[in-house]
Amino acid sequence: MSGYDVSEIGGIDTWGVAEGTGKRFVDGEAARYLGMSANATDPGASSPFWHRHDRFEELYVFLEGRGQMALDDDVVDVQAGTVVRVAPETWRAVHNAADADRPLKWLCLRGGGDSLSAIGRDGELDKERTFPWTA
């Protein structure tokens, strides 16, 4: 599947330690327009639904906890330091491990080739699709 990329950048406390900056830059092609949400999911909980975008690319930056992310028919493990790039048209959902001792926390950054207001609400929901971890 080529609709996403997964990178490991280490935990928050290791970002930029070697460089002395206190942060870690994860740069690809610079976004002209960008949206962001801060998210937390309790242990054993999942996204309320799958979603995808027609035009937005999203970057999920996992900050704390551990769980899984479903990307079309694939499932990848995520934890603090995992970064997942999700291409437009790719269905996605997030799940926190049932035995986790804390919420799964992440930032979701999204951007497209136009302003967010010009793109509008381009998401599509699928509330009937089953999650791979509930089978």
C-alpha cells in the first residue's frame, strides 16, 4: 500500500537532544496551508468512525501512549515518536491499546494545495465499516 509513510522519530523527551534545540523537525515538502488538531483516546477506545479526505494530506504525530492505526486494509503499530503520513483517498482510524496505562495522544496536521476554507469540508465518513481490532 503506498497511501502512507511511517517514520520513527523517538519520544518527545529525545527530540533535539543531540542538537541541543529541545525539538525535532520532521520536514518534507513545506505546506502552504495547514490545519491541526490535538487528540487523545482512552485505553481500549477507538476513533468514532473511519474517515478519508479527497484533497487533504494528513500527518499524524503520536506523542504519548501506544496503539494502532488502520490505513485502508493495513494496520500499523503506533507509539510516542511514530509519525504517519496519510495520502488523500486513504481511509484511516486510530485505536488505543486495551491494556494501555494512559491515553494515546497525537497531533494531526492536514494540508492541501489550497486554503482550508477553499477546500471546505471534504471528509467522508463510514460508520458501518468494522475495525480490524474488533474482529
